[in-house]
Amino acid sequence: MMSLPDLIADELAQPVDPRVTAAAAAVAAKHPGARAVIFYGSCLRTGEIDGQMLDFYLIVRDYREAYGKRWLAAANRLIPPNVFPFEADGVAAKYAVLSEADFTQLTGPEAGTVSVWARFAQPVRLVWAADEAARATTVAAVSHAVTTLLGMAPPSGTILDRWRRGFELTYSAELRAERGDRPGSIVDWDPERYARVGAAASPQPLFSEARWHKLRRAGKAMTLVRLAKASLTFAGGVDYLAWKINRHADAGIVVKPWQRRHPLLGALILLPRLLRKGAVR
């Protein structure tokens, strides 16, 4: 049986649409000290690019080096990640920025929120890397995310049961617009992958109801904080938020002109309505 790092290295290296790699290289070129660009999310699972918004994580050496503006570096350090839009040659994307140090820390169980390790426990692709050291850092962090999710899941049932329950718990620890069956559908998309990777992992048992209670409280609050911060960096953020919620929850949201002019206020007013309707949980 292959080791978990070897399985992850092979998975990260699988080819993707050339438009994705071109977009990733363009994103990396925007920030000095770029180390890696990782492709993840629904577009990776479905292979659909046209009319969609790709999801990237940009890993950088240091926030001060990556930005020309000190306040952006400070915001990224205090409340990681910063999120920015990108569009070129007909490809639209958003990318989140993390330092190598934060990438390593936030894929582990000591992280205060689940958002990073929950995403990197799923299949991802390394679509741009500065060098072999950057590849090795990415393999180690993604492997760590896998063992974190499985370790934080209840230690019962089959390995696929643990994956499903782990994703259910991570979804409950964020404000999410997806349907209630979404966590299970992630595993069902490629159960052989999850069985193979799960069999190679040796997670330390970490499940604790008290720990998950804290993660749920912190995660939902952090979602609001990150939304507020994104309104400063993400042009068209309210339109993206509405598009994503309509896509997953069929909420029928229509963004008004004043919400585009005042995206933070518009998002904060919109959120309670979505919670009441059950569009965001």
C-alpha cells in the first residue's frame, strides 16, 4: 500500500484543463514570493469551467512580501485568508491567500476554525509551484488535513462513514449555503478515493463534543468577520455571494444597486433573512 504522502503527491499532480494552469500561473505572477497555487472545489469535481468561478488557494512565503500595501498584509495575518477576484482570457476565479506558515498551522487540529483543513481533506490539485520545496510543503499540509479530518470524526463505522460524518461536522461549523446532503455527496462523488486515502491515513483520535461545540461557535462568527473583510478586497463580492447561495440553495436572491454600492452593509442586512429562510445554516 502506498503511504498517505505518496497518495497525496500523486493526486496533487493529476492534470487539469490547461486554462486552469494558465489562470493559476497568472495569479501567482501577481504576488511576489508566491510559492504554490492549489485548485479545489466544485469546479475541480465537475470539470466545468465555462460560466463558473474557479477556486484557488495562493500560498505565499510572507504576507509583507506578497503585497504592496501594508494593510493587506496586516489583514491577512490577523484574519487569514484574504480573498481576491481574478479574471483573464474568459476564466473567472477567486483566490484565497495564505502564508506557508499559516497553511501548515491551519491544516492541523490546533486551528481555531475548520475552513482550511476541511477543504484540503478533499481532492485538490497543485496547479502551480515555485519549486520542489513548495511541492513538498503542499504535500505535507494536505496530508495533515486528511489526518485532521479523520481524527476529528467520531471513531465508529466504516472509513467512508467517518469521512461523511467528518464533513457533516465541518459543514455545521461554518455558515454554509449548500443543501443538507452536500457533505455526504462529497464522499459519494468518488468513494474509491476516500476509501483509498482513508486506508493510508493513521489519524490520532481527536473527536470531542466539547471541541466541536467551540469550533461551531468560532466558525460561524469567523464567517461573518471574513465576509466583512472580503468586502474590502473582493469587487463584486455581494453578487458572488448571491450567485453562490442561489446556485446551492435556490434562494431567489436579487442584489439591489445600493447593496453593490455598500457591499458590507448589504451583506450584513441580507444574512439574517437567509438564516430565517434556511438558505444559510
